[in-house]
Amino acid sequence: MLLKPTSLIPTDADRGRPAQEHVRREPAAASALFRQLLIPIGAHFYCQPHFCPILDLVETWKSDVALLTAGDSSASDSAPSSDLTAFARRLEDAGSPRVRILSSAEPPTIAIEQATRHCESSLLLMSPRLHEQPSSWFGTVLQRLIRRPPVPLMVMKSQQPLSPKTILCLIEESDPALRAVRLSAGLARELHSRLTLLNVIPPSRSHVLDETTIWDFHSRQSRLQSLERPPVSLSPAAEDIAIPLADQTAELLRQILNEGYLDGMDYAVRIAAGSPAAQVALHARTGKCGLIVSGAIPRSGCLFGYTLTTAEAVAEASDLPVLVVP
């Protein structure tokens, strides 16, 4: 069955009310994100940090850096002090005004939270330790931090410098997701990147929809507020599911657009159905994205140890840097 074109995001005028004047707000400076970096190294972590992207960040943004070793200092995978000193010198040579080496005997998660407050860190940089086993049913250190990051957390797996041509940001109905959009807009402006906003309808809400992109539109094609929904071939059952979900997404997009963070930007908005991690991987690949941004969604109760949040699943599956916003 062919969906008839209809307004995806009705304006105030469409609703019979006077259109309100659009007020633009300046995005928060993305340079503030890289002001103070905290990098956990040593026990319980992958002990060889990705030097190239970290040095590139420091050279570009002149970041202060704190290197943290946590847990049992006698562990076999602890970073030797000589290696830490050498890495600190490389950071200073790259232009870091201040490099500190911190040590804590506390468990890694607690040590990171304490160091974040002590150093007033703006960004936590972590590399996944691929052979780390989950602790009980609470998950790995990285998984626990992704669920409740004390500050924005970036998971880095690649040695490539962070210079994305396109930033992919996941959007959903949550405060962290909205903060992720604001931060993504600021990053896109300062890094001169395109921005793609992706809303994924999970299988639990789209059981009759295939792994597919339902709607895809671009800021250069038309004003998003008045853009008509493109015709899509769906079965009657799929149409009954898709239209209400699209209306929910439209409401979310209205909120984002009314804030004015996307004014004058080159951006695209896509709505897809299927597994969030699979859809993010697909759109990141087809869109040649260099950075994925997601809001952190805490889990508690019986779901805590048995399910992965979208941010966890994406960080685990993707080879691209993933930025998680609390």
C-alpha cells in the first residue's frame, strides 16, 4: 500500500495558530568538550592508548590531559611508569598546556568518577579492552560507564585522527539524546562536518517492518517544517505501525528545530526500522560518517545485567569513535 504524501512536521500555521518567530540559540562551543581530557590507562584497561587521535586532539584543541591508572598497580597489564612519562612528554610536545599523571587504588569505575570531579574533566577518552570479562552481572568497566558516564565519554578503536566529514547522531525521546543533538550540532559547526540525525524504531515497536529506511530527507531539499512525507510502499499492517511512530518522531524533530541549533546547517534526518546497532552501522557506512554520537540511557533493576543500551551496543559493534553524552 502506498502512503499518501502528508506533512511530516506540521508548522504552527498548519495547526491554525499564528506561526511563532523562530529564535536561534547558538550551540555550545564544541571546543569546551576537548578542554580537559581524562584518559584511564593501565590495570583493567587496554594499556596501549591510541596515540594518533589523542595527539591530534591535543594539537588541535590545546587540551589539558590527565592520565589515570586505577586498581591494582601490581597487575600484569599495568602501564609502566616509564611508558606513562614518555606518553606525557609526547602530549606536551603536541601542545598540551598541562599533563598530569594520577594514580588510584580504588576500583576503576570509582577511580574514574573521582578523577573526573578532581580534574573537572570535560571528556573521558577510553579504548575498549577487548579481552576484559564482565564483572558479575554488572558488565565491563566500559559498559558501566557508558550507562552512566560522569561526563561525555568517547570510545576510540581506530588510530585515525578525529576529523569526520559527517557526524551521525541518534535521536530519541530522552534528555541525554537532546543534549547529544546540541553537542553534535556544535561539533559539526566547528569541525566543518555534515550532520545526520537518525531515529531508529526498534523491533519491539516495528515487528512488521523490515530492516529498512522508512523516510530520508535533507535540509537542502526543502524546509523540514513543511516537507511532505515521501511515498513508501508498505503493507496495511506496516502502515498502521509506521504512521504513528513517524508522528512521534515528528514531534521530537519539532522540538529540536525550534531550539535553533540546526539553523543554517547542512544536515539530514532519517527514520529507520530495525536493530539500532545494525541501522547505525548501515547508515554510518553509507553516509561515510567519522563519528557517532548517542545519548546515555541508564538501565536499572532486572534489565541492568541482561540487556545492552543502544549506546553500549553501538560502541561494541562500531569501529568508529562513539561519543556518549550523559
